[in-house]
Amino acid sequence: MKYLALTALFLSLAAEPSFAHDIVSKKDKSKKAAFDITKASATTDGRLATFMMEVAGTAGSEKPKATGQLNGAKVESYVWPTSLDPATVGFDPKSGILALAITAHPDFDDTPLYDENQDGDPANDGKDWHSHWVVLTQDSKCGAGLKVRDVSPGVDMLPATAPMLPIALDSPGMSPILTGSTAKITVPVKGSEGISFDAVTAELQVNTSTDTPLLCVTGVHDVASGDLSLPGIVMAEKE
């Protein structure tokens, strides 16, 4: 029951907009410092949007341990759920919650178009931090009540840079920056000024059994707002 508050994300979009800009959160020694969010913000120049979160420890310092197989593979993530329509980046309209994520997972690679570590092999980079757009939907079979939406490539709309997996996941190839206490990512997206966002650190897990969603949110380290009310506002960059 601990993570049922995540479902408030879907109700929050119908609420009145907040007047907050950044999101500030107190440190919590009971949480892993690398995932304990202390601040989140987002800005746009009209063409590019930059999402940032600060944590109590060193951002990106903790990654999942390799299991040696796809089923049960763990994913660690820094995520910004937004009020943007999924169609903004090429998914089906109104199909769930569009979120930007920085993830790492040593057991598989879901960015086949890019060679993040520049070793000549584009299929071995999953362990390195990389970016995704994902569409989140509710599912009670997942530990935290959310999953990356299941899709059928060729039937459901997917962005041009999607790896054509049976989930609503895009691999835009934008390189995240994790340095010191800050995780930051800049992506091309129009119409983001004034939209709402939140910041979440979470663990996901791959499930290859037929009766379980392929990619579940299984646990939440921290939620910047505390209740996934999306109080942050993407602001125009100051000249």
C-alpha cells in the first residue's frame, strides 16, 4: 500500500494548476542519498527543454547489479513526469502520462541507434546512463501501481527513434549529464513552457512472463512533491 500514492499522478492532471516553479524537498536520511531528491526545476528556450534534479548524494553513483538475464532485470531511474500529451513526442494522444527519464540497466540495451560509450558496439550501452521518453499507465500487477504502457509496434504510434519494443518507450539519443549532486537532461520538445512536472527516483523491473507487464515500476525511492501533484512549472529561460 506504500506506493498507492503514485496513482494520484493520474488524478493530479485534472486539478487546478500550481503556481510553483521549482520543487524543493527536504533531505531524508532514511533514503538512499543518490536518489533523495532535494530540488527539481525545468526551463525551455521554446525549442529545447532542460529538466534538472538535485539529490542529497552523488547523482548516478548507484546502478543496478547485473543479473545475467532479461527476466527480472533491474532499472534505476531519474524521472520527470509531465502534463505534456504523449503525442507531443510521437506517441498515441492521451495514452497516459508522458515522462522523461534517465536510466541505467546492465542486463540489456534499449538504445540500438546510439553508441553511448563509443566503443563501436551500439548494443552494449545499457549500463551507462541514457535518456528515454516513456508513457506511464496504471497497472495493479506492478509493485508501485504503474507500468510503461504496453504497445504493439506497427499498430500503436511510436516516435521515429523508438527501439520498437512492445512498450511506449522512445530512445531520443540525448545525453544526460550526471555530475556531483545534479542529474540533468536537455531534449528537443516544443510547447513545453508552462506545463507541469514532478521529479521521481524509482526502480523498474523487466518481466517476460505473459501475465505480467513487460516493464513495471516496482519501487519508488523519492517523489520531489511528496504526492505526485506535479507542482513544478517549466519556465522560459531568461536571456
